[in-house]
Amino acid sequence: MKPARTKTPRKPLVKKGSQTSLKDPVGVYCRVRPLSFPDQECCIEVINNTTVQLHTPEGYRLNRNGDYKETQYSFKQVFGTHTTQKELFDVVANPLVDDLIHGKNGLLFTYGVTGSGKTYTMTGSPGEGGLLPRCLDMIFNSIGSFQAKRYVFKSNDRNSMDIQCEVDALLERQKREAMPNPKTPSSKRQVDPEFADMINVQDFCKAEEVDEDSVYGVFVSYIEIYNNYIYDLLEEVPFDPIRPKWNSCSTPMRSTDFVPPQSKLLREDKNHNMYVAGCTEVEVKSTEEAFEVFWRGQKKRRIANTHLNRESSRSHSVFNIKLVQAPLDADGDNVLQEKEQITISQLSLVDLAGSERTNRTKAEGNRLREAGNINQSLMTLRTCMEVLRENQMCGTNKMVPYRDSKLTHLFKNYFDGEGKVRMIVCVNPKAEDYEESLQVMRFAEVTQEVEVARPVDKAICGLTPGRRYRNQVRGGPVGDEPLVTEVVLQSFPPLPSCEILDVNDEQTLPRLIEALEKRHHLRQMMIDEFNKQSITFKALLQEFDNTVLNKENYIQGKLNEKEKVISGQKLEIERLEKKNKTLEYKIEILEKTTTIYEEDKRNLQQELETQNQKLQRQFSDKRRLEARLQGMVTETTMKWEKECERRVAAKQLEMQNKLWVKDEKLKQLKAIVTEPKPEKPERPSRERDREKVTPRSVSPSPVPNVPPIRLRHRRSRSAGDRWVDHKPASNVQTETVMQPHVPHAITVSVANEKALAKCEKYMLTHQELASDGEIETKLIKGDVYKTRGGGQSVQFTEIETLKQESPTGRKRRSSTAAPAQPDGTESEWTDIETRCAVAVEMRAGSQLGPGYQHHAQPKRKKP
């Protein structure tokens, strides 16, 4: 199993396992921009150089029931509204540039909401250069005299560098200079006045301990991440070769005729570092040249006018400064032609687009899509930070979602590998940005707890140091001015030839002696002149010393006077400080009192709002109750009106029936009184005619009583089922021979649910007046069904009608002893007691159906 373990990826084990104790947290700094207008409400206060405090603005307190909350956040350092670009650069970016020159990577990015000053912090303004031009100025101040000639270093597509000898580099330069439009800017051209003030940095800054035995090359690249796509801002976009630049009308082509820029892809090199494939890298030799390249790409960056910012960045921009370092050979003359000895370090300056809420920026269309992609990439960055913190603090091994966004995927190696990471949180203290600033502060708080591996020093090549200096010494003086000894020697007369070719030569030595004597005499004269000048110089020095001494005495007197004045001023300052402390103590007491009063005011306001809300709720409940009672009154009124109408109609029908009965009785009485009573001959063939007629009894029914005979009940259909026999109390009893009879029936006067639940059939007995003045009884039958809600419903199926009428052409009589007619027919007269009852059964759908109105007025016959 051991060999299998050794085959696991060694890159994370080497970088993380060996350097677990050498980690530094991400340096997070805060910069507060000044307010645009002095009368604006401020929600951010700088407490000290490491702490800021956020307090809820007035408008938010009212919206949140008076909730007043103050929150403090700590940073590595806080820069207030009066901080200069130089102070910010010295603290944040200077260490990163120093590490870059010593072969270490660095990442610096600005983060904040729209309009918080991120681009100003990174780029600057005319007369006040930002971090980017100051970084470039420090780099070229440090390596200016140690730069390699152009094209000695040549970039390739594998995120590495190749070395060329000086001859190849010279040929490359001549080739590029011969091109009509050289892509590489020349350092001899005049600086563009548009950005000349930005790079005019007055403060000289230089890195310490620069390796003089190496040569350096600086390459810059500039990309933007727009809608989660990577674009090269330094890429020269070609035209479509098929279409001309100008059309036949000598007017420019439409924008659709240009070839749009292509997005770039991310790749991973052999050292597992992420880079943008096919990105343009430009070699620069000065600050002006580098910033010109940056400015050229800055003009292509996507910006737009939003509701919050006139020039709002719509993409994340990344400006990469790549420093290539290679040692000199043993002679200190040429670059060592070994690719393995090249050291490449990179500093990435990132200007993130601002997080924003679309309801504030009023974004629509493309602006809305851009804002969504910006917020999504920033959310992915925040998620990566949270997962990294959780993995480091809790010991978990969750996967960090770098690939969810191009921004986090590009800088993956900074958090997983080595290099310093610095973040500047830019905030706008105005009250309108309170919620966005609160989210930014929370993200900064999470980021500070993330640790990255500390960069290690690069290995030093085994060549002897000081090679460059020794080469310069061997090659003669560095400058063009001659030495003092050479000037003196040139002033002496030249020596004659010292060659003696003959023993008897008596001229060479005397000429030599004469020349040497002249030189000696000249030397003696020079010594005398030097002594005279020395004495004169000493006198001047003595005089100068006396003058200096006098001036020192004068200055000392002035200093004593100033010290007395300063002592008096110190006493005055101490007195004022004591007075200031007393006033501060009083102010503190007043502030505490004010705080107590404000707390009481907030409590009273909150209580008042609570009471107002309570009264509002009571008022609303009262209105709902009034509306409910009004509805109930209206409903009850309508219900009782209908009930009264129904009762009046029923009472009216009952009274009409009673009146009709009385009228019938009066008619019968009148017939009995007015008509004679002749004796009727007996009819022996009929047994009932021989019987004694029973006297009439007064009955409330319009039908007279019949002799006491055995009643015949008509058996209803479906007699086997159980019935509900509904007989209203207002019905009139009829004494007909045929009466409806249903066995095992539940007789009710008012239909109810309890009775319907026990039966399967329903029958309603309904009475009404027929057209001839007789009572007509209807039996309305139906089936009982159970409903889904647990109740019962009735479906009517048929109607049976019981009707009582007199035989045709017969008149009523009140006595059974009526005489026979002369023609012998006895069907002319009959007593009213002997009327027969006729029952007629009606089916559903007949003329007298369930819809027949029983409230109709009865039609009376004319007398």
C-alpha cells in the first residue's frame, strides 16, 4: 500500500504540508471616501486607525420600529477621508512591489459597492496617481540600470519565458522597428498629456537590496472579465479582410462590419498556475511606456452610466505586471543562457466591479444582465472565502468552488499556492449605501480569517556575487570624465626616448636628465603653488570657522529665546489641555445624558407606535364587526321578510279555505230552508235507500261527512320502503272514501334532517283549490339521497292527485226523501251526503305538477 500512497498528487502535499506553519492571513485594509456633499447623512465613522463603526441611518430606524444598532469592524489598517495616495501606497502596495522584485508573487484587489472609489484608488486622478502608476514607478526606479535589452526575454504561450542572445535580440528589434505599425510602444515618444499628470510621481521610491548581478525584464498584460467571459484589452482586433475599411461612398463602415473580440480561455501551466491562454504580453522599459499600454487598454474597458455612478465599471479588470529575472554569466557581461535559472514573479492589480442592487441603479436590459453577472461572480468569491475559512478553522476538506466563476478560477493558485494577498475595502459613508456597506464589511470580516501560504525565497545560483561591478572596473571608468592623476600626468612634458644604441652616445642621457630636471622643477613649482593654496585655503577655512562660530553663537542666542517662548507656550498648552480635559469631561456627561434622553425618546416613540398600531387594529376590528353586523342585519331582514310573506300567503290561503267552507255551508243551509222536501219513493233494489239517512254534522271541510262505512285506503307504490309523510299543519281534512295510507311512515308537519336520515322515500301532501271550487289534494313523492357533506337531498319523481267532484247534471240536496221526477229519471236529484269521491292518479309531468302555485286565488262559480 505504501507505493500507492506515494503516487497521489504531490503538489498540494508539498506546498501545504511542508508550509503548514508558514501561513499569513489575507491583509484587509479599509479606505473611507469623503462625502460628495457636506450636508449628506453619514453612516460610517472612523474610530481609530484599525476600527470603523457603522450606525443605522435615521430613515432605517423609522422603517424598523426605531431599532438603533451600532456595529464595529476591525481591519489591519483604516484609512480615513484625508488619506493621500502616497500614504496608502507605502502601507499596502510597497511591500508587494518589494516582494515582486525579490521573486515573490502578489495579489492586490479593491472591493466595494458602486461609487466607493475603487477605480480612483487603483488608477488615481490627474496630479494624484493611484496605486498602479506608483507600483510601476517603484519597479523601474529599482531596476532601471539593470534592465536587459529589449527582446532578450521573449514570452511564449505556456506561461513561461525564453532567453535570446543579444544578437538574436538585436535582429528582433530591427525586425520590429521595420514594421509599419510596431505593436511595442517606444520609450522615445512623447508622453500622452491625457495621463501625464497621473504618472508624474514626485516621491521617489526604490526597493532595497536589489540583486545587481541579474538582469530584469518587465512584461504587462491587461484583461477584463465581462459577463463571466475573459477579454484581452491589449489585443489588436483585426478587420474582416473581405470587407474594406471604407465603403464606396467614402463613409465608415457600420459597426457590424468589424470582427468582435474573442473571449479567452483559462489554462494551467506545468507548475499548476492558472493563466489566460493567448493573452497579449507587452515588454516595457519605463513607467511612461507601461502606463501608456495600460491607458490604451483602459479605453476599451466597458463602463456605463448608471443611476448611482456616471462612469460605472461593468467588468472586473486585471492588470498583470510580470517581472522576469535572470543572472549574469561568470564574467558579468552577458545573460546566462539557461532557462532553468529564470525567475518569474507576478503582481496582479485587480479592480473589481461594484456590487449593486438593481432597484437602486434602475438597470434594464444589458445593464441588468451585467449587474447580475457582477453580483454572481462576487457571490462566488465570497463563497470561496467562506469555504476556505471553514476548511482551515474546522479541519474539513470541502471542495472550494473556484470553477463557478472565471474570477475565482483565475486566482486559484494565490489561495492554494504561495503569494501575498491584499484587499482594500472601499466604502462610501453616505446613508443610502448603508445596506451594501454592511454586506461589504461582513465579507471583509470573513476574508481576514483566511490564511495563505507565505512565499519562500528563491534559490540563489552558485555564481560569485559582484560580477557586474568587476566587469565595469575591468572595462575602465564608468563615466566619461578622466581621473585627476591622468590630468596631472598630461601636464608634464613628454619623456624623450631612453634607448641607448651606442656606448659613446652622450646625448640620450643628458636629454633624459634635462627632461627629468624640468619635471622636477615643475613638480617643485606645483608643490609650492599647492602649499600656497593650502595656506590660503586654511586661512579661508579659519575665517569660515570663525564665521560659523559667530553664527552658532547668534543661533544659540536665538534658540535660547525660542526655548523661552516654547516654554511659555508649553505652559499655555498644559493649561489649555487641563481646560480641554475639563470640557471633555463635561461633554462626556452631556453625551451620557443625551444618550439617556435619546433612549427614553426611542422607548416613548416605540410605545407610541405600539399604541397607534393597537388603536389601528381596534379600529379595523370595529369596522369589520360593523360590516359583519350590517350584513347579518340585512340577511336577517331579508329572511324575515320572506318568512312574513310566506306566513301571510299561508294565512291568506287558510282564511280563503275557511271562507269557502262557510260559503258552502250557507249555500247548503239555504237550499235546505228554501226547497220543499217531497217524499221520495223507496227503491227496494238498493239496500242503502231503505236505510235511514243519518243527519249531517257540521264539518270544517268543504266535503260533507259520509255514512260510517269501512274506509278504503289506496296503497302507495313502493310500500316496502320507509317513508317520510309530510303533512303541513294548514291542510284541511277531507272525508273521502279513498285516503293515502303508507305503512311504517314517519308523519311530520315540518320536514327535518333527522326524519330524512331514517327513510328512503319522501311524500308531501299538498292541497289547493280547483277551478270548480273543490279541494284538490296532491301527493308529491320523491327519493331521499345522501350528499357528500353528510346531509340529505330529495329528488321528486311523481305526483298523485286526489280530487272530489259532483256528477254531471245533478244538483245537491240536503234530504234523502226527495220525490221522483215525472219522467221517471231519478238521476236528476241526489243528496249532498251521497256524493261519491273520485280519485285520479297523476304522473310526473302532468298539468298539475310540482310547480303548480297553490297560492292562486280560487275561482268561484257564479250563483
